[in-house]
Amino acid sequence: MKNLSMDLKHFTAVESATFTFASGINVLIGENGAGKSHVMKLLYSVLKVAQGQPETFAEAQERLSEKLAAVFKPEDDRLEHLVRGQAGAGCEVWVRGAAGDTFFTLSEHGNVALTSHDWKPTLDCIFLPTRDVLAMYEGFIAAYQSETLSFDETYYDVCLALDRGKARGEAKIAADELLSKLEGVLGGGRVSKGANRFYVEFGALKLEAHLVAEGLRKFALLSHLISNASIKSGSILFWDEPESNLNPRLIARLPDILLALAEAGVQIFVATHDYLLAHKLSLAFEYGAVPKGVEGRFHALYRSSLSEPVQVEAGATLAELQHNVILQEYAALHDWEERLLLKELASSDEENPS
């Protein structure tokens, strides 16, 4: 979505921040606990409620309260656990874009007060969590509806998306075109549904999803969500740590997949800890190796200690950021290797004086 931004005050780890998002690919980096997933889940919750097109203002407020509780899973649905700071401060969230805007406050007692909610019926978003969903699909929807599960609602939402039938008509033509562009990097794994579970097909080979390596299941899941138009032009895709359980060779494919999706008109949000994914994407933007018109933005969330509030900086490439914890740790590894080498050389010189 063009001109999409979000202002936060006193929300979980963030005391005050403004995010201005690219219409193409947005990459969030930072240490564990910096709030990357929280930022994406908050934005997803707001946009998912907008996607449902509630008929009344009161209905939108109720749905937003329920969605925040379901996505963040605070104990006993106590939304006040999402508020940062001293009692009485509350939190403020303002999401706005070309399709509309939402402004709400969350009190220290966990009450959502919606004061603005006006969106055009153009939103369609999906959140891919860190853990595999394709293999857990069997029985998950029924269990989630009838029992109290520890999984947050992003897993349930993906299972509902998986349950959709194949796209038809113009939607199928668009899906097939996108899949043809991605076939090389996705590895050719296509998904079919049996009575209760999914299967992944690699040419003539057909395996139950449970028997396929998780990294390959991730790509197969993406392929299926494209084939049934859950991910299409105009969609918003949130993907939390896509590199999880992928080997470096598969991780190296991710930038190409994300760029192809962005070229097709999908807006993307990715939270990652991976050097290869983040820096390969950054280099592509830095040197213009991206499809024409695709924008990118990198958002670093950082703080000096766990007790301090998170701060945010952003840039068109990673080179523009002052705080890049991924690069800092790789540089530290290089420095440590250099010290070890110098120590080894010094020891060798002592043992073999000239």
C-alpha cells in the first residue's frame, strides 16, 4: 500500500516511534526482544480488521480488541500487558495509508478506544509465522475453534487461507503467471490436499507434508497461497523470520522470491536475523538489481539495554543505518578470527625463533 505509515507511543518495547513503510519490501532487523514481530503483528491486526470491513464503528472497535488479544495472546486477554511505561500513560497507535486510516488508544486497564477507522475495501493481508503451518494444518482449524490453544491467531488465519480452493478465472491466470516466474526459486514443489492433510509434489514424487523437510515446506506453502490467490497483486504479506530452518542455499533464494512478489504488486514485511537475506536484499537495492518500480526500506530497531525503550531508524539500504546488529556480530567474528590468527602466529614465532 502506498504511503503506509504507523506512529506508536508506549507500545510494548517502543516508547515513541514513527515507521514510514515502502510500498515494496520492508525489512525489520534488530536483536531478540527489540519488537520486530510486535510491530508486524500490530500492523497486521489493524489491517486484518480493516480487511473484514466491519459495518459499524462499534463493531470495528470490538473486532480490533479481539484481534489484538488473539494475535498477541496476553495472559487472560489482558491487553494492558501491551502498554509500556507508567500507569496512566496508555498507548497510542495511528496507522494510515492511501486506503484509509485507523487511530486508537489502549488504556492502562486494557480498554481499546477507537477514534478513527476508515478504509477502502482493497486490503488483503496474510501473516506467515516462524513455525511451519503446512504440516500442522491437519485438525488445526477445528481444534482452534473448540479448544484453547497456545498458538496465536496468525497460525489459524494461515490455516484458513490454506483451506481456500484454487483460484479461478482471471485470478487463476494471474496466479499461474506469478508461479511461473517463481518456479525456479521455489523449487517446483506444488501442494495438493488430501482428505485431512496436505501433500507436496515434486514432479512424479508425492509426499505427505509431514515427510518433507521444513525448509521445502515453507516454499511449498508460499506456492499454494499464491495458487489460491491468498497472495496476489495488492496483497500485504507479513513474514516473520522466513530464514528459520532454511539452509544457506535456500536462504539465498529468498531475496529473489521477495523481489518477484513485490514486482507482482505484493507489499512485503519481513523480520529477520539473517545476514545473507538482509544484505543480499540491501545490495540489490543499492546497485539497482531490482525490478523497475520496486521500493525497499530497512528498519533497525535497537536499544542500549533491555530496560531501555526501543528506538528506530530507517534507510533505503543497510548502508544508511548506524545500528545493524547483524553486521556488528559478523564484524566481531572477523575480529576474533584475526586475533586468534595473530595469537597463533606469535606462539609459532616463540617456538621457532630465527
